[in-house]
Amino acid sequence: MAYHYNSLTGDIIVRKIQKKNKRNALLCILGLAAVAGLAVFLLYMTATEHKYLYAIGGLLLCALFVYVLITTMRKAISIWKDPSRARVFRKYGTPDQIAETIAAGADNVLLGSGKALITESFIMKHNDFESFIPFTDVLLCYRKESSTNGIPTAVYFVVHDVYGDSFEYPFKMGKKHKEEMVDIMKHISELAPQAAFGYSGQNLNYAKTHTKPLPQ
């Protein structure tokens, strides 16, 4: 799929953010329906099988899921209805200003294949403008790998920014792309001397304690 960022506008960014958060809100509603179904099943099992400990544990887990889903849904609806609430605008300016930055950076791409756009000055998931992070604002980055039955299935480049947000950028697997990730970390180190590299408790704590509040 081709991405044409040279003609990007603030209106396009706003529409994409609204579409993403509308989708997230709808997914949360489906999730709540599924959790409600599970809760009804657990109550039924309690009444018929008298497995009280099993039911209590399941219902507590359901309550946790409900809390997370409702919190996520409220946030998504808020941004869907009023895109100016998106944190990316408080960090980096108006939609038009961000569009201009992305369009300019699109002429200096380090890696544009797959699902992530990595330029000389910023990283972003394609068409997910809330994931936009200038390299100068990076506090921590590291490689993350997921697997199934011990077999690697996906690789992500995880970035924490100075405002306490973090995003996982999908990366292609293989030795070549692992070397590309190392090169990108080296590039970030040149632009963000405050950045830490590698996953560790110490680095996670560093990122947590060195965040700053969002601009008002």
C-alpha cells in the first residue's frame, strides 16, 4: 500500500484520528458485551454447579476487564467527538503544524516499508498519527519479540517518549531488519542523548521518572 504524505493536511490527520477512535470505541462495546456474556455464564455455573471460588475469581477478572474497557472507551469517544483532545496535538501543535512536519520528513525516509514510517527525524505507524514521536523526544527504545509455542511471530520497536507515552511499531522479522533496528537506535542516540536503550527494569524506571507534563 502506498502512502502519500507529501500532500498530507491537518484535516486528513483529524479524520484519521476520529476514525481510529471511533473504531476503538466500537471494539470496546463489543468487548463489554463479551464480558457480560461471560459474567452471565459464571453466574449460571454458580447457581447450577456451586463452584463458588471459580465464579468469584472469574467475576473479579470480569470486573477488571470492564474497568479497562470502559476507561478505554470513554477516552476513545472523547477524542472521536473532539479530536483536539488527542495528546499528539498538545505535544506538537495544531493538525496543520504536524501535517507540515510529517510531509517534510517524508522526503527523508530511513525506513518506510511495512507498517511503520521511520524518517531521519521521527517515527510513526502508517496512518496512525497519534503514534507520531520526534526522535528528539525519545526517552527509551528497545526491541520486543512475541512468540507462539517458542516460535517468533512478530517483532516490535518500542519507543517511550518524554511525555510518558509509549508505542509499539511493527517491524519485519529477520537478520536484515534486526540490523536496521540497531541502526535506527544509533541514529536516535545522536538526536536524543537523554535516551536509554534496551529493555530492563532500570531503563523502564528511568523512562518513568524522567517524563514531563504535557504542554497546556
